[in-house]
Amino acid sequence: GTKLKILSVHFFGSKWEIEVELAEDDIDFIEENENKM
């Protein structure tokens, strides 16, 4: 299975900064995504 956990979400004026942890099977890794609105 796949689990998705949001670690932190920050909003700076016009930019979202989202840090999530994606766990698939026994592999854990942290992925950072920056999305400009």
C-alpha cells in the first residue's frame, strides 16, 4: 500500500511550501514540493 503524510504546510504571500512523507511498502523518503499559485 501507499501512505501519504503531510509533515508541514507553509504559505508565503503567493507561494505554497508543502513537505510530505511518502511511504510505499518498506521504503520511506521525504519529498519537498513548491507550488506557486
